[in-house]
Amino acid sequence: MANQRTNRTLTTLSQFTSQTPNVHYIPPSSTDFDKLRTIYAYPEKVPLAILRPSTESSLAKTISFLSTNKIDFTLRTGGHHMHGRSTKPDTVVVDLRLLNTVTLDEDAVGSIASVGYVRWAMYGGYGAYASRFGLDPDAESDLLKGIRGAGGAFGVILDLTVRVYKLSSILVGIIVFDSSDLLGVVRKFEDGYRALSNGSNGLPAPLYLHQVILNFPTPVFGAMFMWADEDTAIGEEWIEKICALAPVMSRTVTQTTPLAWLDEQSKLVAQNTQGRMWTINLRQITDEAAGVIGEFTGDRRFLDDPHVLFNIHELRGGSPSTTRQGAGIGKDSVFNARDPHFVIEICPTVSDTAKLEGALTWGTEFCDALKATEKGDILEASYVSFLAEDEFDHANVYGEHLSFLKEVKAWLDPENVFQNAISYL
Ligand SMILES: Cc1cc2nc3c(=O)[nH]c(=O)nc-3n(C[C@H](O)[C@H](O)[C@H](O)COP(=O)(O)OP(=O)(O)OC[C@H]3O[C@@H](n4cnc5c(N)ncnc54)[C@H](O)[C@@H]3O)c2cc1C
């Protein structure tokens, strides 16, 4: 029965694409199918077929055709959602990667319409420039408020206009700390970093630290140091202050351009893996939380696989996305995690399938142990892009914006055509 239905749908798709210019049809029999269906994790998610519209009008025809024929579909660009939400088994993938025009206004405020960037930006967009320039849903005031934080629940986002900041050089690189006693080094670092953050002058806006623990080949704790300002003299002073927080094993911080760093960074992470992630937002990394992190990432408990990752992103007080909310930025967004916080990213991702079950147990226990720390230090809202469907608590994620979002959904997508969007409205 299921096979007959599948064959009928494939025939319908084949007929539609043969009559519709600019939609490439990739059925499972195509030699390109495996390459094009690959996403960051979840290799077991095999879609029914892939449709690749290359123009705005062919995209509109594709969505209309699928919804009229009640054919379930997902939207896909970079395929880097941590729970593989761009692909669903036995469901059509509408692959948007051919719609990849970028136009840059040379007068510094320009527009970017790019694949990959869109989903990162519409649900959150944590990154090394957030302390200075803010999160990405706050970047432009003329985007629909609901899209900024709830993204694809209302349709396909085809085009974005974003403010571009000129930054010709940065100081960036990894500081690796002596991790022979991982628990000890994590606690020592967090203690010093808390003191620097809470000190009378706080941390300067151009400074961003992305803490990371990975196997190198045994577990090591490091911090990606970013100084997002051309004035490197003060940045150099901050390298020394961060290096003084704990004994340093190696450091690669150097002056470069944002583009060169982007290239370098993409070489550091695996292109494909297996597993998932757990997340929690903490107001601060207390000594109690540092103890849990050190215990689960130390030699005794960290997974023995090159893909396993532990990361911490940060939205600091002082970032435009926290402090300037009252002054305008963030008011037209449903992004709710506005208090300063750390985004904890536990990624039990593995290269070896045999290790997957143990990895997932490790991830659950690690996250549960952090959830059992002091309640007052845990933010109710978590980062939408990192939550799995069964963890998604709308009231916590969207807070007071939830009723507004439901109204917009009822207005724009009453039939729930975009039911597979990760905001699950
Ligand atoms: C290795 C790695 C590192 C990461 N680092 C960071 C980080 O530093 N900071 C951060 O904030 N996040 C980070 N993320 C999370 C990532 O930014 C988000 O998951 C983002 O959504 C991925 O974008 P994508 O193009 O790969 O999306 P996809 O996986 O293709 O899609 C994600 C979701 O958006 C939907 N969608 C895709 N395109 C559209 C569209 N045009 N219109 C409407 N809906 C659409 C899809 O259906 C899916 O539900 C990281 C993820 C990975 C795997």
C-alpha cells in the first residue's frame, strides 16, 4: 500500500516538474540523490524525492502544487539543523540552494540574500560578533516580527535585507588550556572569567569567547578568542588577560580578515556526522555548573570519538541584543532569551555508529545534571534551533509573544502548510 502511494506521488512529481520550467526533480533513482539529500546529522533520514526550484516563480508554483496535492514537504538549505529538521523520512524536500543570489551595497549598508544565512538568522544567530553587533533577528526593522524568532512557520523566506558592518581585520584564534586536570581547569577558567565579566569595567564589546571542549586526541578545553575591532592594541591586552585565567598549552590568535577566518573555521568541524544535541541556557557558569561540565567532559566520561563536541556561546549584557531592547532593537522580534546568558551546547555526535547509543545516554545525563543545578541560574527560554521537537515548550520559548505568533499563524497559514517548521506552531 505504502509503496503504491509512494509510486503515485513520484509519478505526480515527475509530471509536475516536466511541465514546470526551473524546477529540478531529483528522485531516489537519480545519481545525485545521495549527495543532495545529505544533511549534517541523521543520515538515516531518507526523503521521498528532492525538488530544486531555481527562480522565485518556480518556487511559488512548487509550494502551491505540493499544498494543493496534500504532499507533505520540508524546506532545506544548509541542512545544518542540529535535529535534521530540513529533512523528514518519505517526505519531499524543497531544496532552496539554487536560490542563492547575494547583492552587496558598496555603501556599507547592503543586502544579503543567501542560503545558509537565512535560517541561522531567523531563529537566533549566536556568533562571535554578537557582543558588539547583536544577534541576527535584530538586524533589520522591516522584517515581520514573527519571522524574527519563529522563522519558517509562515512560509518560505526568499529574501533578506541585512545590515552589513564593515570590519577589515580582526584578532582571532584558539587558546588551548592545559587540560591534564580538565575539571580543575574548567573551574579555574570560569572563576576568572566570571570575575572579569563582573569586574567594574566588565568586558569590552569587541571581545567574544567561544568556549569549546573536544578530543585532541584526549579531551581539551579551549576558547576561541575573537576581537572584532581594527584597534588591535587593546585586543592584544585582552589576549594576555584571557591567557592568564589558566595555564595555556597553545595559542593561535592572530590578525586576519573575517573572510579568511570563516574559511578556516569551516575546516574545523565535521561535514557530516551522527547524533544530536542538547541545550540549556544558563545565566552564568557558576562553580556548580563548571563542576558538572568538568565531570562530564573529563577523561573518565567524555566520549572517545573525534566528532564529539561541547560548546558554549554567550549573549552578554552590553550586547545590543540585550541592552538596547528598550531603545528599539529586539522590540519587533519574538526572540525571547534577552537576559544575558550562556548557551550550553552538548553534542554527542560520533563518527562511529557503534558508539551512538552510549553517546546519547551521555548527552541526556549531562543535560539532566545541568538542569539539576541552581534553578535561578537557568533561563526558561532556550535557543529554538537547538531544541528537539519533544523538548519544545512554546510558553517558555516565546513567552509573552506566543499569542501574537498564534494569531499570525492563523492569518498567514491557516491550513498549516508549513507544519514542518522548527517553531512547531
Ligand atoms: C556545526 C554547526 C555549527 C553551528 N553553529 C552555530 C552558531 O555558531 N550559532 C548559531 O546560532 N547556530 C549555529 N548552528 C545552528 C544553525 O545555525 C541552525 O540550525 C540553522 O538553522 C542552520 O541553517 P541551515 O541553512 O543549515 O538550515 P537547514 O537545516 O537547511 O534548515 C533549518 C530549518 O529551517 C527551515 N528552512 C530552511 N530554509 C528556509 C527558508 N528559506 N524559509 C523558511 N524555512 C526554511 C528548514 O525547513 C528547517 O526547519 C550550528 C549548527 C551546526 C550543525
